[in-house]
Amino acid sequence: MRGLVRLTLTEFLLELREPFSAFFSLVFPPLLVVIFGSIYGNAPRPESGGFGVIDLAVPGYIAMVISTVAVFNLPIALAAYRERGVLRQLALTPISPAALLASQLAARAS
């Protein structure tokens, strides 16, 4: 378990080194909320139980962005690891392939 946490932290820090990944993980989600908030506003609507459009849409936007970023970046990272020989080196460590996959998903989703 300790190796999984350490690997996840390392993967997260490596992801922040790439500008494309960092932009779509950290800047794009709030930007999306601001853009849609300026388009639709957040006035309470009686048909939605008194909630505004942004109140109802933000959880969906957050889930969509997290899953999209994680799913699209995962194959790219694993292919780069294979190309550089990192997967062979990790095969010699006690970390299982499932732990590697879990740490990749956790780092990409955060």
C-alpha cells in the first residue's frame, strides 16, 4: 500500500511537468464553469427546484472533465513508459501491474 501511494504521488508530479496535461487538469475545468456560467447565468429556476443552471451542471462538468482527462491521458502515459523501457524496470520491482494502473488512473484523475 505504501508503494502505491508513493507511485501515485510521483506520477502526479510527473503529470504536472507536461503543460498540456496541467492545463486540462487544473485550468480547463474552472474555465469551463466560468464560460457556461457567463452564458447561462445562475438565476434560480422554479422548474429545477430553485437551483440555477450552474448549480445543477457543475457536478456533471467535474465528472466529465476528470474522466475524460484520465481516460485520454492514460494510454499516452503507458505508451511513453513502454517506449522508454520504464515498464520493464517496474516489472522488477514488487509493485504489481494493477497498482501501476491504479496509480496512473489516480494521478491522471486528480
